[in-house]
Amino acid sequence: MEEQAEERPMGVKAAKAAKFKGTKSGKSTNEDREASLKNLQTIVAIRERDNVVKEKLADKKLLASLLGRTEPLTEMEIELKNKLISGML
């Protein structure tokens, strides 16, 4: 039988050493900074959209719970229900 040499994954110490031995110098260029800034801006935009969707979902859940109640609603709950309904339209 032929023995096949399996490539082993890099060890922890070797990975850390490779991280510090990079070919780039310690200073980042303007292109790197711009790319990092653009990446951060896209992440912030995605998170903002995600938060808007989460808020809408929370409002829908709250409205569903208000509509599903069998006992009469208080004045405050009625106002909240009307506000949520008008916000969805």
C-alpha cells in the first residue's frame, strides 16, 4: 500500500507567527483605509436595515397580541392599536 501524506492544518503557534510575518508593512495605505471604511459603512447600513425590519416585526407581534385579546382593551391599548394599524398602512 502506498502511504499518502496528508497535509496537516497549520498549528496555533504557526498561525500566530504567520500573522505577524505578513509581507505588508505595519502601516496601512490609503487604499486599505478606504476599503476598510467602505466595509464598515456597508456593515452599518446593513445593521440599520436589520434594525428597521426588527422594529416592524416587533410592532406586528404587538398588534397581533392586541387583536388577539378577548377581554376589552384599555384606552391606552386602543390608542396603541390604532397607531400601529395606521403605521402599517
